[in-house]
Amino acid sequence: MSGADKNASGRRKRNNIMIGLVLFGFVGLVFAITIAKMASGPTDVANSQRISTVQGQTQ
């Protein structure tokens, strides 16, 4: 291997690590938002209505 190949290999490795970190951060962000929305309950959803099991009645 020449010196140029070693530099390219090192750059490629750094780039792969950076892409992995960005991807991991994005997945973590989506996970955190999902958990926060689930923890807040159904009252946080816009335009939601609770439908009773008895026909014709809403709460």
C-alpha cells in the first residue's frame, strides 16, 4: 500500500464514523420524540376526540 492509499483509508474510516454518529443521533432524536409523545398521553394529539363505546355518546 502506498501513502496515498493509507490516507484515503483513514479518511474513509473517519467519514464512516461521522455518518454513523449522525445516523445514531437522528435515530436517538426520533426515539426521544416518540417516547415524549407517548408519555404525554392522548390529550396532546390535535383534533382528537374520545369516542364512547355506547353509540351516540361522546365524552
